[in-house]
Amino acid sequence: MRAKPLLVVALLASLAMPAFAQAPQGTPVNIRGTVAKLAGQNLTVKERDGKTVTVALAPNSRVSALARKKLSDIKVGDNVASTSMPGKDGKLHAVEIHFLPPFVPESQFPYDLRPGSIMTNAHATGVATAKRGGTLTVNVKGKPVEVVVDSKTKIVGNTDASMSDLKPGKAVFLRATKTADGTITANNATVEKNGIKPPM
């Protein structure tokens, strides 16, 4: 007889699970531009096309800045992201490279920094430096990929920042989520500091 309440709870839980699973997850979006204002947890950004959007920052949002790095700072085994443009030589030419946490999975996909740009997230397997750049070799799901690095490639690593650094006029980049009703939320922001703007 005592088992009946447990059965009822289990039944209610099983009915609730599909509804939870079908809840809208939102669409990932990248927000790039300059800070217009920060009001509480609401960050207004003037995007590259001149339009403004407001992003609701989560209470635990991480705010980061960037520090300049060199190709020689990348070591074998480092997890890095590179935004590249396909060149006429058939090779990928890096626009920017930044470091990733170790847990970010390997992937390669079209990216929205520039028309035709490609994002490659992978662990470095080789670094060849030259006088004006060099080559970064990464492994994407068992396939070696070479990325050409030149003097124009921006290479950066994360450094600490805070909400107080989200000042009007500062360049900012956010990986955000846009829901069906147009609401944009994020739990991260990379902001310009010491003159170093987010290149991604």
C-alpha cells in the first residue's frame, strides 16, 4: 500500500519530463560591437552595423579581457581556436587565434567574423615559427589541419576583467543565446582593456 504514493510521484515526474525537454533552448548568437551602456545586468551593445541590442547578463557572468600573445606562446597540447580565411593557395590563413579551456571539443565550422571565415577549435600538434609568422598545426578529429600565421594575425589569451570594465565605447564580444521572443541572454563577455580589442 505504501508504494502507491511513490508510483504517483514517478508518474507525475515522467509526464513532466517531456514538457521540460521541449522547452525552447534558444539560438546561439555572437554579439560584437561597442558598449553603449550597462544598467544593472542589462548590457546594451552597438553592433557593427550600427544597430543596438540589449543583452541580459546572468548574475554569475564571467567578464574577461585579453592579453597579446605570440605564436611561440602556443605549445603542443594547447587547446586553441583560430578564425581563418581560405587563401588562393588552398590553405587556411589565420585572422585571429585565442586559447580555449581544455574541455572545449574539437570542431571546425563556418564562422561569422567575416564572410567565408572558418572557425577551427582543436589541440595544437605542432608550431613552426618564421620571421614573419609561421604555421600552426592542429588535429581535428584525427585529421591534421595546417593554419598559416602571418604578421597580421592577432593572437590573444584571456586575462581578468570585471563588470566595471564594461564602459561605454569599449569593444565587446559575447557568446549569447536568443530565444523565440527575441530575448538575448549571456553568461560571458570579453571586453577591450589596455587597448586590446576582442578579435574574435
